[in-house]
Amino acid sequence: MKLEEAATQLEALGNPTRLRVYRALVRAGEEGLPVGQLQDRIGIAASTLSHHLHRLISTGLVTQERQATTLICRANYVAMNGLVGFLVDECCLDSQCIGSEEAAA
């Protein structure tokens, strides 16, 4: 993952409402949530939810799929794992981690 992509995704998650939306979708699992149920869980107006979903979709953190008249939103777990990996992949490369020393013992 490139630094710019990670920064864009982290910036999107830096908004408390978007973070709540994203966490609700992560909790929902692979099935995702219909937009209406997501709106009920978060408790925000449809237009506000639409704005925040658009931002999460544009960064690749969320996907949407139309099933008949229903929009299903899902967390993109590949993107989530990529972002988490980006944050931890180089942990302690320039120094000794206490966790690494304990694991080696």
C-alpha cells in the first residue's frame, strides 16, 4: 500500500461519524447492511449517511451492491487488512520491540 492511499483512508476514518459507520459495517460481517438498517443503527439523516458513505466508498474502505431496490453496504476487508498491515508491518524495524523479545524467549 502506498503512503498516499493509507493517508486518504485514515483521513476518511478520522471523522467520528464515518468511523461509526465503518465500525458498524465491520461488525455486520460479509453480509453487510442495507442502507436503511445502517441509518437506523447510526441514527443520522439519510443525506448525511449518503455523504459519509460516498467518502468511504471513494477511498475503497466500503463497497455497495444493489439488490433489487435495496443498497447493501459492506466493509471491504481486503482494504481494511491492507491498511492495518501498512500501519504495523514496519513495527520496531529500527529498534528492538519488547513484544519481539518476549516472543523469542
